[in-house]
Amino acid sequence: MPAVCNSLLDDIEDIVSAQDLTPYDQQFRRKNVVPKVRKRLLQKNVEADDEPPSDSVIPGVQKIWIRTWGCSHNSSDGEYMAGQLAAYGYKITDNAAEADLWLLNSCTVKSPAEDHFRNSIKKAREEKKKVVLAGCVPQAQPRQDYMQGLSIIGVQQIDRVVEVVEETIKGHSVRLLGQKKDNGKRLGGARLDLPKIRKNPLIEIISINTGCLNACTYCKTKHARGDLASYAVEELVNRARQSFQ
């Protein structure tokens, strides 16, 4: 049998005290409640957006600054690398500050040039730039402490500069230091018909060979470029014709 109430209520609202929240207040407070788990996930996503995953980076649209030290051969290599990158879509810039990646093409003959190269690497790290190292210094001494974790392209691999730059922009470290050979015979290097951006449009540098026969005490170039290897005469003639055209 149901229990009998001791007192009667005149109205249902009598069971709600004046201190209780109204339905509107309850709804308003509910809208302002943010679960802690969701808040942490939101913060995590914000941090991830600062450094997008490598597979979301579109190569070929970045700006690249190229600095070359040393001889005419090195200058020619730098022009070839600039030409290939530009042909792929990258913008070659003279403004180091606005560049997304620095391509540093080094010389190992004299200490001042190597010092400038080392200082440029340090500055690139400080400015959070992507870096690709080229030229004789990393080819001859790739295990130097100040080069650790950086991409390197060898003196005979400059025809693959686009893929090295692409992987570096994605956040990877790539090192291509092998020598080009044909049936066991060492070749001169990258082919001569590659696109090129000349520093001086009236001067074409054609490398007829790479490497050296000597072993001078004061020179480390042979450690980088190896023994003498020549280009075929047909390649040299075709490059000269292409240059005049």
C-alpha cells in the first residue's frame, strides 16, 4: 500500500528551492564545460600543425639559395645543380634569408674557403634552414662532426641533386657519394647535357675531365675527385654546340 505523505504540496514547483539552478543555467554551464581529454588532443593537433608530416610537403615549390666556393670546376657544378633544380620548378634565389633550403657547394683546396663553408653550415642551423652539402669537402671528409645529420651530394652525383633536395625538404638525410663507372672504368662524372644556369651568360665552363694524376702534399682535391677520368670527345663537342645555341 502506498505511503501517505505527511504534508501536501500546493504546487510541483514547491519541491525546487530558490538556491537550485534553473534549467537555463544548467544548459549554459554545460556548454562551457570542455572535457580534459579533448583539450589535450586539441593542443596536440596544434603542435603537429607547426611541423607537418613529410608526406604532406610538396617539393618543387620552395626557394633555394646556392653558394659556391672554389675553382671553375666547382662553379660549373653549381651552375648544373641550379639548372636542374630550376627545371624541376624550384626557385633559385639570391636572398639567403628568404630561402627554404641552402645548397652549399664547397672547396677543399684552401683553409679559408673551408672555414667559410663551416661557418655557413653553422648559420644555416641557427636560422633553421634545410641544408644540402656539395663539393669537395663533404666528398673527401663526410664524417666530420659539423656535417652530422645533413644531406650530402657527391661531386659525381650532381645529376641527382633534385632527389636529394626533395628528400631533404621532407626532413630526411640523404648521402650520395658513389663514383660513376662503366664496365669498371671510372667516368668523368655527371653527363654534360644537363640544364644549367650560368652566372655569366657569356661564359660557358666545360669540364673536359675530373680528378688528377698527381698527389701533391698541400692539395686534398684528389681525395675528393679521385684519379683522372675524362669525358668523351663527342660529349665535349655536343656541349660546346649546345652552349653556342
